Amino acid sequence: MGLRSAVFIDRDGTLTLEREYLSDPASVRIAPGAIDALSHLKEAGFALVIVTNQSGIACGYYTLEDYQAVAARVDEVLEDAGVPVDMTLYCPHHPDITGSCPCRKPRTGMYLEAAQELDLDPSRSFYVGDKLKDVLPALELGGQGLLVRTGYGRQFETSAPDSVVVVDDLDAAGKVILEETWR
């Protein structure tokens, strides 16, 4: 009762244009329509939470400092556009290198952490991403998954569970979310 709904957003390939193992802040590009989508969602009262797997850290492709610089750039761009996110969470692990962890998507650790810290209701929230691992937590937590066709999404749309809504991009996902009445 009284808990907010959230939109949990994958970063790479969903919020930003896909850049394999993004490690340079100068390469950050927000996906077309993403700012408008976030603005409308924020105006509607949703918490905006970026949830991202960053296995490149464990693999040694980039450092934690590189990740933090990219994350700071994303935050800066969003803040400058008037749509700061409520929280950003990342998983630096890779199961083959660091072993299993509770935070790597599709596990729900990052989502539950955000829910606890921000007083969110995961069952009344939306899970948006370009990979099945981004949207499958919705099935476990009771929310709605939305797979975007940007990034790697087109590769996964035919294998998405029936309950997952498939849309073109984050802008289209935002429109679907705003049409939902069960929030």
C-alpha cells in the first residue's frame, strides 16, 4: 500500500545506443525518443531506475572507474534534459569469472534493492530491455516485461514469453506503460 511503481530500464541497447562493452563516456548516445519517454513516465509519477549488467568489469575489458565515468555521463545527459533517474544499479560480475551472484540479471537482486531503498512495488512495475534477461524478472516479481527491438532485441522477440510485450523502442515502451491502468 502506498508503494510507487517503477520503470526498470536496461542501459545498453535500450536507454543508450548499443556499444559493445561501453567504456568511454564520449561514446554515450541516448537512444532516439528515450528522453521524451522518460519525461512522460516521470511526469506520471513513476520511479526511473537503470538496471545494468556490466560483466566487462569482471572480464577486464574496462575498469570500475571506466564504468563509473560512463554512468556519470549518462546521468549528466539525463539531468541536463530534465529527467534524472531515481537510481542506477549495476552488476559487475560474470558467472564464469566471479561465480554466481544474486544481482546479475535475470536474477532479481538489483530490483529488490531498488524496491527496498525507494519504496517501490515490483509487482506494479515495468521491466524494459533489449534482452530476455532484462524482462524475465517481471515474471518472478509480478510486473510487466517489455522487450524493445533496439540493441539486441530483434534477436529475442520470437522467444519472448507470451506475457512480455514487444515494442520498437523505449519511446514505444513508455507509451504502452502510460496506457496501463493497473498502476
